Amino acid sequence: MKYSGLILAAGSGTRISDKINIPKCLIEINNKTILEYQLESFKHAGIKNIYIVTGFQDNKIKNFLKKSKFNLNIKLIQNKIFSTTNNMYSASLAKKFLFDKDFILCNGDVVIEKKIIRKLINGKNINEILVDKYFYDEESMKIKTNSSNHIINISKKIYDKKSSTSIDFYKFSKLASIKLFQTIDNHIKLFGEKDWTEVAIKKILKKQNFFPNYIDNLKWCEIDTFKDLLFAENKFKEIKKKIFNDYQNFIVDIDGTTFQKKDPIAGTEIFLKNIKKYNKQIVFLSNNSSLGYESFKQLFKKVNFKISKSNIINSTNVLVKYLKEKKIKKIYVTGNKKFILELKKNKIIISENNPELLVISYDDEINYKKLQKFCELLNKDIPMVATHSDNFYPGKNGPIPDAGSIISLIKTTTNKSPKIIFGKPSKLIKKLLKVRGKTIVIGDKLNKDIQFAENCGYDSALIFSENELMKLNDKKNNKIKTDFILSSIRDLA
């Protein structure tokens, strides 16, 4: 069976164009463009006739192809109204070349390894969609199958996390090709030119049997955002393999890195399975002073990971060690019930009557009376420390006040600051760590996690966010460096 290829590459990529002002198919992943990866895969599958629908900065694609030596029959089809249409309209422009033809359709923003299109060609069914059953993302196209393994739906609005994700590579038989282009023509007449090709594919699923073709462990990534680009770079550079090969000890942040409030971040469970699989030592390190060991234990049950007291350290643990070393038994604190309970378990007395030390901590039960008493005691020159100084906690719906906010409030009131802060990036934490061998710290805050790694002489990996990346790239005001930048913990899953 002789196949042709159709690459839809007309869009401008609005979610990434502010950082990369080129057609998305020319974005480089590990020193090679997405288009190169795709054309190499077509060639590897024995497909020589390739049609590429261009639009945004199409001259750059033309110039790129002139300089390239793929030994393929490539025809460019220009979508002159790319800015007001979507890829269904782009696909319609290929009708005169591919109507009643066997062909492979793909979007121009998906980077793939060489073997992927051959896997689709070798699939036992004449109509197939390449899918990844291990990857779920709300923004991606997902498929739904029936008991006969026929695909009965394709949509971004399938929210079942057990569903498989389309990687936007489709195999059409001659008959399916006819149905697709007829459906596209009718849809454009009725609803206009701004829909996805998958809307038309969904409509023909009742007329033509399509089946999933599972990519197994082959690499791919759709590039919509800068975070996607980072994920793809790490995937194709095999950063996961390098990190698991090079490091014996993993010191990992919790809030914003592996969990968002009480919800696991995508990839956390598989990352922890890899920790077990490769027999690595892991220590979870959190500035969150409001949770004790039992609370952390319940949290990690959500990702089927059993923690012990030896692999969980928070800022409260560092504070308690300090109090015992200094033989301080009576303190006054800002802190919630869980924090106070943890201190009482360690035989620390919480009292406003002649405390030896004042402690600021995260407090979601704080009130004016407590703040007033704290400041009055501070005005008597009782020394003050803090469990940590994070200004905000990464809540489910955005940042919420943390211990750093309380420190700022008290400093504004009394003009006094804590003499010691126990949480990251304090080097005091190292006294509680029992690690031997090469160690990496993974976290989402440059001035906490990455600075802590630097203070202790460990390597580090920063979890991406726009704000942290801006700080990292600010050469004038920032001297902190990191060894790796991860799009999320999913890069190590």
C-alpha cells in the first residue's frame, strides 16, 4: 500500500510566538527542528510524497527546505488565510491531492522519534490513530473506544484520566479519505473555517472503523507552550535517564513540586515508582511547618508511596533539633494546631508567660490577638526565630499567605526580624540529612530549593515557572545557578 503524508503547519502558535517568532514546525528540539523529525520519520516509513500546508511565515519553511537534503517529493500548499482559519481548512486545501488516496495526516507541532510513522504504517488496521495510553493532559485530544476497540469519540473534552491521548497522527484508507474530505467540505459550508480537523474525524467515526495504535514507549511531544518545549527538550535529550544514572540521592520539595496543596501533580506517582525501580534514596524536604509526619504519611498514600520518618524533613524538624540542642523548653509561637501539637510531642511548652524564644511559623488560624501578644513579647527583647520565610504557599487557586507574610507584618510593626530561619535555604537542614553519594535537590523555588542545594554543595533541578525562569535569567540580580530545568516532575516520570 503506497501512502502519502500530509503535514498541517500553517498556524502561528500564539501561545509560544511571544518567545519563538517562527513557524512551530521549525522550532528546534535538541538541535533539530520538529519538521526534520517528522520528515525523517516519513522517510524511515518509506513515504516519499509529502504535502505541507504552510501559512505563518511560510517563506521560512520554504528556505529551510531549500537548504535541506531529504530526498523526498515535497509539495507546499499555502493557506493564505491562516490567521482567520484553523487546521480543518488547511486540510481541505489538500483535497485535490489526497482525495481517494491512502495517506498519513499529522499536525506540524508534534516532535516524534523516527520509528513512529512506521509503527502507524505497520498497524494491522487500515484506519488508525496513534495514541499514548500513559499520557494524560486536559489540553490534548483524547480518544474513547468501545468493547470492540473501535474508536467512538475523539475530543479535548474527554476528561477520563484512563483515556488514551491522540498524538495527532492519523492513518486514512482511500475510503476514509473520501469520507474525511466530504465531511470537511460540508462542515465548512455549515459552520465556517475555524474548527479542528479532529471535529471532522469525529464525524466519520460512525461511517468508518478507526482503531487505536499504541505507541508504547516511543517518544513524542506536542509543542503549544514554552513549558511543552522544555518538556520535549528534556525528553529527547533523555534527561530522565541521565539524572537517574548520575544521582544516588534525591532531595525533593513537596509543595509546588510533587503536590499542589493536597493534590498530586501529574507524574509524581510514576516518578516515585522510578525511585523504587532504580533503588534510589529519597528525602522529601518541605518548608511547610503545618504538617506533621502522620499528615505527610496520609498525603503520600495518594500516590501509593510509603514514607518513613527517615525520608521526610520539614522546617519544624529543624526547629525542634535546634531547641533541643539549646535546651530551650518554653516558647511562644504563631502557628496552627498541627504545628503546636508537633512541638508538644517533643515536650516543648507553648506559653505566653516568660517564653525563652518567639517562633514565627505558617499559621492559617492566625488572629489579631495572637499577633498582638507576639509583638508585645517581642518588644520585651525576647529573641525571635522562624521556621521558614516563604512569602506565599502555592494554593490550589493561586498563592496564599505563608510564614514570610507574617514575618513582614511583624517587621513592619516592630522593625525586628528573626535571628535564624530554619527552613530552606538554611544549611542547618544538612545536619538532619543522612545521604551518601551524589545528591540532587529538586524544587520549584530558586531562592529556597536551588539556593539550599548551592549552600550544601548539592546539584539541583529547578521546576519551571515563568517567574522563576525570569529570576534565573536575570544576570544582573541573580547569581544562583541550577544544573537542570524541568518542565515539571513529569520529566522524570
